[in-house]
Amino acid sequence: MTPPRPITSSTLLWSTPTTTKRLSPSCQQVLEETFTDHAAQIVIRSCLADSQLYPIISGHKCNKVALCPSSLWADMALTVGAYIWETLRPKTELPGLNVCDMESHKGFIVQLPQVQPGQFVELEADAQLEGDGGVVRCQWRSVNPDGTKIADHASCLVRYENQDAWRHELSRIAHMVRTSIKDLQQRALTGKATRMQSGLAYKVFETFVTYSNKYRGMNEVIFDGLEGCATLEFKTSEADYTMPFHIDNSCHLSGFLCNASDLDGDDVYVSEGWEGLKCLKSDLFTSTSQPKMTKYVMMQPRARGILQGDVYVLLDGDVVAVWEGLKFKRLPRRVVNIFLPPPKTT
């Protein structure tokens, strides 16, 4: 991994070696933060046993093993990206936060139930701002309670970008997406595409991924091979910490299509990250009062057994979010059983 760049500005605003600042249930303790005029370095530690975080990690299982979802990494990246901007640019509007170049190096297996004092994850963020933009480099690692590193797990960038440019770009694509969804719906009427209600769709998902109810945002799925659309309706309540649930719900149609395409095989498709995540609806991931939406994706084969595609989320015909370049890699189940061994049955 690229080590964080040192802050060299002569104007050090403040540096706090240890704080008890809490940004969110996923960013529980700011251990270190150093700011200059245009840069920041932050280390944040969170315990997976936290009462608001535990349902998120316990409700997401791969190969029957609880695994930290990539949506948690995205949530933490968005949280720290907003915090850095609002700290360094308090009098300016928050730009678009593009969570990009997400790479999952090693899955973080979660112990269920958590044993005192719990498992800990740290996010190290290194930001450089320039003008109206900038970038935050994020790296995640699991640590012992004393802070010693156990393993590196993921990395990504958060880029500060112009939302008006996003809006223009996505408005040009929206017609194509709407046409593709309408075509799928017509094919379903004639039996040329498969229509599944939520219960059966998540039953298919359980060949590899098991979701708790709050992750089950697809009400109906229509698909034909690696192309599909689904209605999206969140199942969270005001008592929940919604971000990771909503982020995962908005994109996991892609994983469904990959694994549903190979139900009779001995392989499974494992998430390898994505190229970009852009959201124009400011409360999409945070508010439980969301209207019913639609999502669409066409996954396509790439080299080395990878399927890749862009997931579009639509509200009233407009694209309000896009996941660019979501990647899933095909692996033999026997290999998955080695690095994600399912629990032994007694």
C-alpha cells in the first residue's frame, strides 16, 4: 500500500494525538487528526460490537460466514470525506463525493457473537485539497485492542467532484437506461425474461450470500442472463443506522445476476470492488423516508473470469445514483471454502 504522504505545510492548524470525537456509528473514535490549510491526516477506530454497527455486520454473510460488507467501507469513506471538507472548507458547499477505485484486498471475517472487547477496524485517511477539488486516500485495517495491526483489508479514493457535471452526464444516459428497463419488462410479459418476487430472489442469493431483512431492498427482479432491473424499497427504520444498508441495497442487483447466472455450477462470484460511486440524492443513504425506486445493470464478461457493469438507480425516471465498474470475480467454491470456511454443523 502507498504510505500516507507527510504534511509539509508550514501552517499547522491543529493536531490532536488522541480524542474521543465520534463522527458516526461507523466512525466511532477519532484517534488522531492533523490539519493544515489544504491537507489532513486522520485515523479512526471503530468496534464491530457497537450496538448500531453490529446489525450491519451480523446481517451480511458470505458462504454462511459473517463478513464486513464493502458498503461499510463506502460509508466510512463518505463520512470522513465530508468531515474533512467541512473542517477545511467550512464556508463552502460540500461537493460531490465520488468513492472510487475501491479494492477489497482481504475479507474481514466477523466473529458472531462478538466476544469482549470486540473486533476493531481502523480507517487511515490522507487528504489533499486544491481549489474546488481534491482527493482523500483511504485504507482499512483490522487491529487488536492495543492498536497493533492484524491485516490490511481494503483501500479506495474519495474524489471531490462537481455534481452539476454528474447531473449532466447522467441525464444523457437516463433515456438509454429507461429504454432498457422497459424492454426487460416487455420480455417478462412474453416469458423471454424471468420475473422473481423478493422472497425467491433472495432464496437464489443464498447460494452464496445471506442477507438479514434490512438488506433485502429488492422487491421484484426481472432479468435475462446478465441484464436485470429491480424495484428498490428500503426496509430500515428510524432506529437503524441506515448508511451501509442503503448503500448495499442500491447496488447488490449486480451480485445477484452474477451468481444467479451460474446456479448449477461449482463457482461463485465474489465482489472485487468498483471504479466509482456517485450519488445525486443527498439523503438516499441516510433517510428511511425514501420513495420506491428502480435499479438497472448489464453485467459483461471481462478478462480473468471477471464480470463487470454499471448499476443505475432511478427515481421518477431520473438517474440519481450510479455505481461504475462494479467487479465480481468467478472463483471455484472449493477455493472460497478455504478462505471463507463455512461453520461446521453439529
